[in-house]
Amino acid sequence: MAILIDIRRDNLLQHLLFKSLFARSRSRVEYLCTYFGKPFPKTRGWEGRSIKELVEYIDGTASDLRLFEKP
């Protein structure tokens, strides 16, 4: 559980973005892929991989512009 408290009104949209990504994502790899606009890995087993492997995948994969336009 995470509770975010921020008195700056300008950050409301950023917090709403994070909230919607948390609600939409079923796993941390799906969250990261959605946040950074990367395609979801085609191989299975990413839910159990280490954070280092997830970051290496995110860093090494090109962004897909179609994902930014996806509703």
C-alpha cells in the first residue's frame, strides 16, 4: 500500500497518472512497460524476475510510438 500526500496542486495530474497506471497494470513489468512506452515482453516469466533484469529490459528496448497513442 502506498499513500501519497502532496500539498502542491500542480502535482495532482502526476499523481492521477500514477494511480491509473497502478490500477491498470497487473504486474510490475506491465507497469514499467506502460509508464515508459515499451512493448510488453513476449516471453513468459517476467513477473518473477529481479528488478535489475526488468530495468535492463526497459533500458534495452526501443519505445513504440503506437503505445503512446493507444487510448
